[in-house]
Amino acid sequence: MCGRYLFSDGKNPTLLKIKKYYQEKLSLDVFNQISFEEVFPSQKTVVFLMDNENKLHPSIMKWGLTLNKKQVINLRDENKIAMKYKPCIIIASGYYEWQKNTKEKHFFTTNSGMICLAGCYNDDNEFAIITEEANSELSKIHSRTPFTLSKDDFKDYFKRDIVYSNQYKIIDKT
């Protein structure tokens, strides 16, 4: 489930602005260590945290939480392990999923070309994507899907007061 995602497809102005911000702020060597396109587990990329004034700010973290000496890239929402960690949001152009039987690669996004995934992170700046059971349409591809949020959900998510996902807005662009 969600073994890769696309941070930026090069079209979304918000994601391009974030990339440009880091390009100007960081040395070239450090900037080149961050994935701003297709993100694979164990790579560093940008996730978002909320400050005390309810504003999102970017932070660089590695995809994969260390849990019982293993790297975990996804955590099931149902088992509440994610609640032991701090919340973050992964903003991306979309995510990839492989068909259960045929291993065909599918790309999921929204009509806006930007998707917001619920995540959690630890004090070592490692993060995981929170997953849940896929709805009937998405389950034709895979049984699990990332827990998705709308911008209106951000404040509630950081207060840990959200119990539903926005799966109905996700479309397969394959």
C-alpha cells in the first residue's frame, strides 16, 4: 500500500513554490538530497507541520518510521499506532498503487492535481503515511489506501479530532 508517491509533477504552483523555497534556502548539496519528484521509502522529502497559529510550515523528514527496529512507511489507522506519534501532512501531486493481481501501476490524484495525505512523525524526523481500508471503488486496485484530508480538515487533524477520510475525491489517472 502506497509504496511511492509523487511530490510534484512540475505543474502544481503550490508544490513548485515549495521546491523553489528550498532551492534558495539550502546549499546545492543538501538540496540534492531531498526528493521533490517521485518519492521512494527512506528518501528525505518535505512534509508539513502546523504551528500554534494554525499555519502549515514545511519540514524535511525521511520517509520511514523506525518501529521495533524496522522501517515502516505506512501505519494502519485502525490499530491507532499512529496516535503515539505527532501528526503531519504529506502534500503531493498524487500516489502510486499497484493492482493486486497484475501488478499494473496506477496513479491516484484529485481533480486539482494535489492530494493531502495524513501522516505521523517521530522525534528523529522520520514519518509514515497513515492508511485505512479502501472504499469499494479503490479496493478494486488495492485493499488499503492513504488516509486523505481536505484543506478544511487540517486544524481538526492536528487536534486529532478527525475520523473520516476524503477517499471519494480520489481519481485514478492511469
